[in-house]
Amino acid sequence: MARVNPTAAVTAGIMFGLAGGLVAGTYLLAPSLAGSPIGGVSDKLAVAEQEATVYEAQANSADSYISDIAEDTVRGRLADKPVVLITTPDVNEEDYGHIDWLSTIAGAPSVTRITLTDTFLTQDSAEPLKSLAATTLPAGIQLSEDNRSVGTHMGELIGATLAESPTNVVSATGSADAEPAEGEGETEGEAEGDGNQEASTSPVRQEERDLVFGALREAGYIAYDGELLTAAAVVLVTGDSDGRDDSFRVSQYVDFARALDKSGLPTTVAGRLPSAGPDGLIGRLRTNQEDALSVSTVDSIDRFYGRLATVLATVEQISGGSGSYGTANKTDAVAPA
């Protein structure tokens, strides 16, 4: 059976929903359209309610179609690509469950969940988290000197620790381990054993990974089951917060997602539509041009097209691409091509 083109499938589903909705709308609105112009507030309210019913019918029709083709659309797209799903405290469990399920259908050999607790990335936990990072930092991982926010340092730590090919890890080479030739002096750096440093693309050792995540779990900042291994990509799955009630945490989540991606772990952030508002996590990532070109975002994950788009965006991230997807403002398309 030929694979369904993802964009064509999603677009067809939405058009299918629109067609159904418009047909329903013709009958729903006919009584109002047939008479004299709308006069009172009650008439306008009635029309607004009818239109809302139409829009709901459109969305439900689209979702019904897309849910039927979702498995065939993603099947095999994440073969040999382990994925980590990091969930925020406000995540909707049904949204998470469908993304987990579609990622498994897509062929990911493992789909591991890391649950962030209410104490992660708060103002009260900022200094303790920075201290924990300093004491568990695997050899060679470099934390930003330019941006010392707790979100940035946590993203760099977790990203480099999980990534198959971390980009913020260095290894020492050269004179640190070599004996100087007779008659040659030592430079100050060599005398101190610093050596030359070069980028390393090897994952950190499993025992170092266990130390980092074990410490975070022991302190109550995260929860997970089993042993955490390296991942080809990560999805930060959030809920429907519009960001106005906790600006500090949202700003730290933005730094966190950005740092995960820059550490060599392809990153997608997915949430419900309110999170794409101007103060929400997804909205803030889309507003920053640099973030929008590196971290992928998907809104409307309470709908099947959003859940499907999340898995397809993860596939795109692994191949080096990125984009903004969903139905809110500042999106490139409903789903990746």
C-alpha cells in the first residue's frame, strides 16, 4: 500500500471537515438568512451560537478522518529513532497518550517519558537546580556563561546528557596525556593539565546519565521509570496555559526548550491552542525568529491533526528541518510536508 503524503492527508482531512461543516451551516443558518436583516442582540447571539456549532462540526469531521489515516501516515517514520517525551505539570494525559502511541506506531524503538514536577523551573527551585547541575555535570559538558538562567542550564544539562551526538561536550586531547619531548617546555595550560579541547560527538557515559537523572528524581524535580538511554529527539509536551499566570516559569521553559535543541537534541514543543498565545510557551518561541528557525512547535494537540503533526515534526527535526505547525497565528502549515 502506498504511503499517504502527510500534508495531503492532513489538508484533505481539514477540507473534508470544512465541507461537512459548510453543508451543516447552510441548514443551520438558513432561517436567519431567509428573513429580514438581523436586528437585536438576541438574533446576533443566536447566529453566533449556530456558527460555533458549525465550526465544531468542521473540526470533528476533520479529526475523524485524520484519526483513521494517522497510523498509516506515520508508520515507519521513526524507525530506529528513540524518542523522549518530556511533559509539563499541566499536560493533558489524553494528548500525551496519543502522541506516545503515534510515536510507537511510527517505529520508535523506545518512547520514554520524563515528567516534570511542579517544583521544576520555579523561582524557588532556581538556585537549588543550578547547584545540582554543578555537582552532577558529566565530564566535558559546558554550560552557558552568557545565559545563566536555570532554564538554559537545565536544558543544556539534560539535552547533552540525552543526546546521541551532543554539541556542548568537549574532550581533552593532546599534551594533557602526552609526555613533552626532551628539551621542550610546557605552556601554562599544559602544566595545569588542561590540554587542547575539541568538540566531542560521543554520548555521555551511562553512569553519568544515571547520576544526573537520578539526582533530579531524588530531589523531586522529575519522575521517570526504568533507565534513561540516549534519544534521537525530544518532544516537550505542554498543556493549555496561556502563560499569563506564571510568566517566570514560561520564560524558563522557553530557555529550556531552546537549550535542549542547541545541545544537539532535536526538539519539538507541542501544546494546546492557548499555549500559542503571545504569552504562552509556544507563542513566545514563535515570536523569536531564531527560536522559530530551530525549535519546532505544534499547537492544537487536543485534535488529531495536532497530534499527527507532532510526530511528523519530530521526524522533520531529526532530518535537520524545523517549522511551526497547527492552526494558530505564525504557523508555516498545519503539518510538515
